[in-house]
Amino acid sequence: MTVRIGLIGCGVMGTDHAMIIGQQLHGAELAMVCDADASRARVAAEQAGCSRIEGDPLAVINAPSVDAVLIASPDQTHGPLTLACLAAGKPVLCEKPLSQAASECEAIVESEVKRGRRLVQVGFMRRFDPSYVEMRQAVLAGIIGRPLMLHCFHRNVAAPDWFTGQMAITNSAPHEFDIARFLLGGELVAVTAFQPALRREKGGVAPVFMVCETAAGQLVNIEINNNAGYGYDVRGEIVGERGAVSMAAPAGSTLDLHLSHSVAYAADWRPRFAEAYRRQNQAWVNGIASGTSAGSSAWDGLCATLVAEAAVQSLQTGQRTPIRIPVRPGLYDHS
Ligand code: ISE
């Protein structure tokens, strides 16, 4: 079976997904591409040998020639388009976040529970990153003892001037919210968010620093720094009662020159997590072909958005803010 994929959104991530589908996946093809800008759609489609361009996302979702949908359009469209995929009975891989509003995530969960099977995978690709997988395996094997703390850095080179601390939480930080749940195997139940003072002339968004507490009494600190300046740098370390396990970022080479030894940073998340995206998308396609599901579910998407909403509230109030996670439906017990 070749899974015929409809792609919605041809910005930075959509274009990258088109390349992955066309050049790296087995058992899938790009059947239709949609973007409001037809020229962007054509560029993305050409990377995958696709000739079907569409301007209406619902036409893609409901097309008989499309078996599954990949949503890579702007964040605020993710919820409604995912609901439209469920209404059409089509498997969907939705880029993170599932929605910026927990209420939309809840509607998606409710729709899936009524249907009685998972159709939604959320694009938290770090669960497929080899380094994070090894860290999770170390926790499951008990190698470092009971995990006590998780330290997370998430640094981008630069963000546009309109990028805000709230966006750092709702757009960038969901990766850490989801990977913390994946690595520690539990829920986040409270969050306190801070920002350091920047020199006025510096401009741009200041880093956001969060301390999350888990239901098991562990601590997770998360630095989101969208204007780090030096490189795309994501790090993680789990500290246990007997040891620690840290992420090892992939490096193609090291350079020895002028009395220095160096490793280059990626410019952004696409090269840094290229293998994670490939594995995530291949797992999605394999799941569709075999009638199973993979990766982060709509429930995981809801939990990440609930954490984000609480973190935004904490940043606004300066208070420690509880995260109210509802009872998980049985549909998601083993996903
Ligand atoms: C972007 O959407 C991503 O998913 C990247 O992983 C993250 O580093 C970046 O900050 C987000 O804007």
C-alpha cells in the first residue's frame, strides 16, 4: 500500500515535510499540496514530484485521491483542520501545537474517543530523536536511579521582532512540555515562568525560564531562548538518584584549527532534528499502512497545550500556576 498524502501549508516546515515525503519515506507519496500562495505550493510540490496544487485545505482533506493529511499550516489553523480530517475519517499528522487553545484540543480528543480509534498524531518529533530515545531507555532501565530533575535548554539563533514571550511558550516550548512527559513518564502539575531583564537597547524577546513540577514530585527547568545568537542549541539532562543521562547532539565532524577544537551548530531545527523528522514521518506512514498509531496522540497534544496555557498565565501573574490535567480517556492508555 502506498499512502497518498495531502500536505497543507508550504512554509518552512511544510516545504521540509514535502522533501521528506518525496525523498526519504518508503510507502508514501505526495498526492496534493495546498497553500494560499500557489507559488510556494509549487516549490514544495516539485520537491516530491507532485503536480496537484490546491488552494482550499478542505478540498485536500476531502479529496478521494488523498488517504492521509499532514498539517503544516500556521498554528491557529491546526485545530479546525484536524477536526475536519476527523470528520473525513482520515489519519492526520498535525505539526505542533495541536492547537493553541486547550478547548480545541479537547474537542479533538472528544471526537476521537467517539470514533473509538486514534487518527491523530501530533508532530512532537523529538520522541523519535535517537538521543532522547536513549535517555528514555536509560530511565526505563533504572540505570540512573529514580529521576529527580530534568534540565532543558531550547535556543534558537534569532526570532523576529514581533515574537513575544507568550509565543516562546505556545510555539517553541511545547516541544519541552511533551518531551518532559515522554522522558519522565508522568504529568506536569504546576509551572512558574520568569523572564530575565534585557538591556533596553538589546531589543527582541527575552528568554523565558520555567520551572515545572511533576505529579511524582520531580522538577523540570526549561529555558526557551529564541535570540541565543550563536546557534540552534537544544540540550537535555535527566538527573537521577544514582547518576545522570544527557542528550548528545549529532555532529558530522569536528574542526581543529588555530589552537581551537570546535563543532558547528545547526542554523535551525530542521538539520538538527532531520533524523527525528524522518523517523516520525515514516512511523506515521507505517502506522497508517498497518492500522496502528505512533508518536504523540491528541491527548499528548492537549496536555502540552494545558501546560502552555498555565505557563502563559504564570508569566502574566508571576505566580506558581497549577496545571489541571483531566482524567485520560481509555483510548489513550497504551498509545
Ligand atoms: C518551531 O516551530 C519548531 O518546532 C522548532 O523545533 C523550535 O525550535 C522553534 O522555536 C519553533 O518556532
